[in-house]
Amino acid sequence: MGRAVLILDLVDNPASIARYEAWHRAGAVPPAVVRSIREADVLAMEIYRAGARLVMVMECGPAFDPAAKSAADRADPDIVAWERLMDGMQRAVPGADPAYKWTPAHRIFSLDEQP
């Protein structure tokens, strides 16, 4: 799959944003969540924040399958509990597909493609 860039909004409240960031500090994410991400062939993942907007950048290996990852997440009680916890702090971006929280961003510019 290569690189995936996804966007999501947080509840625009300083306390909620601080809580979200605390849950994402090194060592704070539950081991089952980290394991699930790595087992799905996600090689690297970073989340950036600007205000209440989040941007996730994932580098995925050839075995990464978003549909399989989603199905596995729905069947894993640890991941379901994590997503419920995150749901209280996250909001889909305007115009997002209601079936998904994180919305794929599409590349519109690459310096490598410029003369």
C-alpha cells in the first residue's frame, strides 16, 4: 500500500485535546493496540495536530489490507475498548464518509513530479 495520510478532528476543547494527547504519549497506548497496528503490516505511523485537526501518516508494507484491519479491529475487544475511549474525543471531518472516523487525504502535489 505504501503511504496513507488520514485526517480527523478532535473535540475542540482544551481538556479533551490534552486528554487525547496524554493517551498518545510514548508508552500510554495500550500494548494490544500497538501490537494490532504492527501485526497489520503498518511499518511506521505518526499523528500530527494543528488546533483540533489531526493528520495521521502511515507507511504500510505490502501485506497491509485496510478492510482486513478494520474487520480484525471490530473482532478484538481490546481494540473496541480503545476505539470507544477515543470516540469521546474524536470527530469526523466535515464531509467525511459516515462509515469511517479517519478520512483519507489525497495527494495533490509532489515536488518529485515538478520539473
